[in-house]
Amino acid sequence: MQEAIEELVVECSIEKALNVIGGKWSFLILKQLFEGTKRFGEIQKSIPKISPKALTDTLRHLEENEVLIRKVTPTVPITVEYSLTEKGQALHKILKEMKIWGSQWT
């Protein structure tokens, strides 16, 4: 009789953090939002290679993970603004250190 082998699962906090942040566009979007509240068009203009779909998907991911807040103002046309939450602002120091590391080692 073969015994069931239980797989040991060790949660990695770095992996969890990277899952919250998301893909490659997240870093560029966060960089823009560290400067303050931005509208969709402002973010898109500041990241020329991002498609509208990729920007929308990334903004939704960051909102679902409570990194940013999406504020809709019922104007004509509707105004949608994005700003960082406290959780999102806390990423600033980490990303700044990654930028320093990248300039030193790449």
C-alpha cells in the first residue's frame, strides 16, 4: 500500500507581492501615479507602447488588489481618475530601490 505524500507548500511573501503588483506594465503605471492622480488618457500618453486593453487590464488588476482607486465623476464625457491607495504608496520605496539596483547592475 502506497502512502499519500503531502506536498509541502511554503508561501513566499516576495511571490505574493509580485502577484499583487502584476505584470510589466504595472511598474510604469505605478511610476506615473507616484506623481499624483492621473486620468486614463494621461497615463496612456506617458506610456506610448501600452495598448488601451493592456492599460485597462492592468488598472483593473491594480484596483482589484487595492493598490489604486478608480474614481468616476459623472461629467460629460465621464471623467475617470486613478490614484494610489496607502498600499500603493507603500510600493514607492521598493520600486525606487529596484530602479537603483537596475541602474547599477544592468
